[in-house]
Amino acid sequence: MALKIYDTMARAEREFKPLKGNRVTMFVCGPTVYDLSHIGHARTYVAYDIIARFLKALGYSVFFLMNITDVDDKIINRAKELNVSPFELSRRMTEEFFKDMEAINVSSVNLYAKASEHVQEIIQQISVLMEKGYAYAVDGDVYFDISRFPEYGKLSHQKPEELVKHRIEPNPKKRNPGDFSLWKGRKLGEPYWESPWGKGRPGWHIED
């Protein structure tokens, strides 16, 4: 009996076929470490841990990657409230997250990738998007231009104008209201890295 999974884009069950032989690669969006984990986090990570274990039991070779967003607005704002550095807060919350994963026996993850440890790769990705015309820089910030990607919203079956309703507030720097931040220019008291667009940090959307 063939293994089937639900295809979100097609909204239908599909037979599961790895792209490369017996090799299965899994990526799961991990936590933004500005606070302690909650039951919603646990539910998500237990579910994918079970999937990874099940695939291994079927004989597949599984590589499971989870990112950790340890550079973000929420972390910076919470750190200010607690009067600690953003890096200290994210370090502490990451340690607590690992303790939680151990407590609920989530053990299938092969690699946890912290955004702060991959900033150079992120800068390279943004540079490629800019070279291809999918992103643009304004005053040290870089945005993804959704008008250059006609299939934007296809996965969630939403039109760009519907997605804009969920954005926080208009930004005069953006070409389109739905454009999202890839790189944020430096602000006083915030962590930063050197980049072709000036000092700054990755935007939340590219930290996956």
C-alpha cells in the first residue's frame, strides 16, 4: 500500500515519492526565541517528530532540519522590556527550548540552524534575489517585490490583495503594500551585521 500525504497546494492526497531515491529531507520552521515555549509549539514539533520516526521505520533515510529564529523584532522588544541584550535573551530561551524538546522526547531533528549563525548565507540569498530583480533596496532596507512573482499566494490559495489585509501597517518605502522585509537597516541599540546595503539584520521572512 502506497504512502500518501496531503498536498496543500493541490488540496488533495498524493502518493509520497522522495525526490532522490530513498532520501527524505524535512524542514520545519522552529521557534522565535523571545519567550518560553507553549503547548502549541510542543504539538507541532511532536507531530513532525512522529512523521520523521515513521518514515525511518518504513526504511527511508531522513534528514530533519529545524531553524531557530534568534534575531527578530520580538526578541529585541522583549529584551528591552527585561533590560537584557537580545543575544542574551535568545541564548537563554534557546536553551529552555532544547530542554523542552528533550522533556517531550523530540529526538529526530538532525540539525538546529540558528539564524544568527547563517547571516552570510542569508546575505548571499538576498543578493541573488536582487540580481534577478525580485528584491529592491531602500535606505538600507531590502524588500521582496511580490509583483515580480505572479504565483505569490498560490500555496495558500489567496490573492496578494487578500494577504495585504493581514499586514500590520502601510510603509511608504514599499513598492507594493504586500512586499515584505528581507533585510532591516540598523537602528540604535539593535544587533547588526555588515552587508552590501549597509549595517543591519535579516528580516523574519528570510530566516527560514
